[in-house]
Amino acid sequence: MASKTTIERRLQFRRSTLERLYEAYDKLLKGGVKSYTIDDRELTRFDLPDLKEEIEKMEKEVDELENLLSGQRPRKAVAVVLRDW
């Protein structure tokens, strides 16, 4: 498991990335710009669904890192198989 310092650095990076994604989505949605650049990527209005998926993924990662910092364990995947005898 990563140290608390490493988790905090990862969390800080993810939060700053999430803020840039929010800003790009907001500007493209409002129509104030035709394209938006994040680092080396140029996005247009047609990229809104992809951008929304990235935001949701980044939000989940931030939530998981915050939970790790607060002492909660990562989620486990559990499946239930229903059988009809």
C-alpha cells in the first residue's frame, strides 16, 4: 500500500486535473468557445460525452483516494449468482 504522502500527492494531482476537466466541460457546454485545450489535447463540443466520462472516472479516483486517507479500505467487487433449482 502507498504511503500517506504518496496518496496525498496523487489526490492533489487528481483534484487539479478534475478542476481543469470541469472548466473545459463548462466552457464547451456554454458555447463560449469552439474548442478547448488541456495540455496537449484539443477538445471540441463533439468531445463532451468523452469529457463527461473522464470527469466521472476522475471523480471516482478522487473519492477512492480520499477514502484511503480517511482510513477506509478500497472497495471490493462482490458478485451474486442467482440459481433457480
